[in-house]
Amino acid sequence: MNCKRILFLSPNLGSGGAERQMVTIASLFKDKGYDVEFLCYSEGNFYEHILKDKGITVHWIIQSNYLKRMFTVRRFIRKGGYNAIVSFLQTPNFLNNFAAVGGKKWKVIIGKRSIMDKNTFSKRGKFFIWFQRYSDAIVCNSENVKGMWLRYYPRYKNKLRVIYNTVVLHSVSTEYIPKRDGRLYIVVAASYQYLKNPIGVVNALALMNNEEREKIRIDWYGRKEVVRGDTRAYDEAIELIKQHGLGDVIELHEDTKDIHSRMHEADMIGLFSSNEGLPNAICEGMSLGKPVIMSKVSDYDVLIDESNGFLCDWDSAESIRDVFIKASSLTIDKLVQMGECSRHKAERLFENASVIDKWIDVVNSD
């Protein structure tokens, strides 16, 4: 089937990693001549400007009633005349599958972007997974995620594919000055939720003495409310920063459309999550030629080795502290050398042409 019309189904166009990757892939499909549209059902337009610039139509069906949303989205999809529907996150994946109940003429493509956790095995999670039988392809963004699916749900093995994230870097407006003011500058691009581990990072900094703290600076950029009205992780982190007098060592910023400029001016990129699929921030940081500090999540053994970064345990403040101390002692020459190693890895792993060709194969295969 030569597929030409693709609908991307997303809760919204907020600043999360899944939304960022979906917008990137949709843009690459558009560049290849495909007719691409989006359907969103909740508020959040952080990335909408990118789609507008590409001439990609976004349909908004704002519906807070869950039951009405199910049938409104189903009706839109079934009447849309699309050749493929692509979704990434748990709820849109369910809605994508639900729309296929009763027969379909389009391809249902589900993206899986994080490892399985306790929510996966809850009644709700198992209910959603049951509906995966209606999907045609399950695209994992890391071998780690695919391995979890093979282990717990081997009946879906013939649907599983692995396609790494692609990276599209925006123009940067900053100059990189290595270790300016004699400090190691680290940027973290992640939403403020417990699984991203801002609390662990603050606790690690609290274990450092004053001399060690003076050698490091962390700027964290992210969305405060992943769930509307829930800012607990952010609030707790702010309180701990005040409690330990770390205001000059770490600052928690709002999310920004200029994140690549913020990354470019940093010495290193950090990620301290308890679980991840394939983290966009790490892919983008490597593509910008930055060394990386990350927890042992996702395909960490493919992304990071001693040539381009450091690994730590997300659940050990001592482990994170030790990595901060090691990283802050790097010379400028070593930082630059490690950054070049990151860039070379990124060119091999995340090259756009290779990634979009794999997506096209999934969409067009029988």
C-alpha cells in the first residue's frame, strides 16, 4: 500500500518529549510528500507553531468527558479517510485501537516510548494492552522497550519494531564558552515529575560540600504541570533547594522553545530519570556535541560509555553526587573531546534519513 494520508493522534501539543518527537516525525513525513494532519483533544499548543510553519493542519476536539471523547475521536477517525493513524502515548494509543474495533481500512500504528512500570500492570493498563490486538504495528523507540514487550507480552512479537528517535535541531542563538566562571554547567530538559527525579538531583547536590558546589551549576527546564493542577514534584524540589541553600547551584526554569540554545551553551546534558524509552534530551544533546550524564535507563549502554559521558544510579543520591564531582573535574580539552564522541555517535544513531525511511516502511508495509 502506498500510503499518502497520515493522522497523528495526540492529547495535545504540549512541551513533552513524546509530543516533540511526534511533531518531528510528522514534519519529516510532510517533507517526503505525505499529507499529514494532527488530531488533539486537550489544551496545549507549545509545538503548534512548528506544524503551522510546515503547513500541517491541526484538528482540535477539546473534550473533557472521557466517554464522549472516546466516541468523538472514533467517529473522526472512521470518517477521515486516512491511510494510517499514528499515536504514541497510553491514552491516545487506546483511542487509536478503539477506533479500529468493528473493522478498518487504515493501518493502526502504536508508539511505545517507555518501559513497563506498575501502571502497565494495573487493571487500567492491562485493559489498554488488551486493545493492542487491533494494532498493525507497535513501534518501540529503544531495544530496552521492545525487550520488555517480548518478555511480558510475547503474543505481540510479530508487531514489534524498533526505530530510534530522530533529531531535528533548531538554530541556536548562544555562544558556547567552556566552563565559564570556572563552573561546569549542566542543562536538564525534563518535565517536573517524580519519575524524572528532580528530588534525587537536589538531594545529591545537598551532599556536596561548599567547595564542590562552587564547581557546578544545573539549569533544569521543563513543564511544571504534567497533570493539570499537580505541581507536587516541582514544589517539593523548590522547597528542598531553599532548605539546603542551593539557589546558586540549581535553578528550576519553565519550559522554553529555545531549549537547543540553552543546551548549546552548557558543558553537559543531564538525565536522571527512573525510567525512559529513548530520551529526546539525550539524543539532542549528543547531536549538539555535548557529553552526557544519565541514569541507567533506556539503551544507556548504546548511548553512553566512558568516551562521551558518565552513568549513575537514579535512586542513589550518592551515585549522582559522585558523578557530579567527577564531571566537574574534567578539563576543557576533555569536555570538548567527549562532546565530539557524542556527536559522532549521534550521527550514526539518529540520522534523519534512516529514521524516516524506517517509519515509511512501517506505514506502507502490508
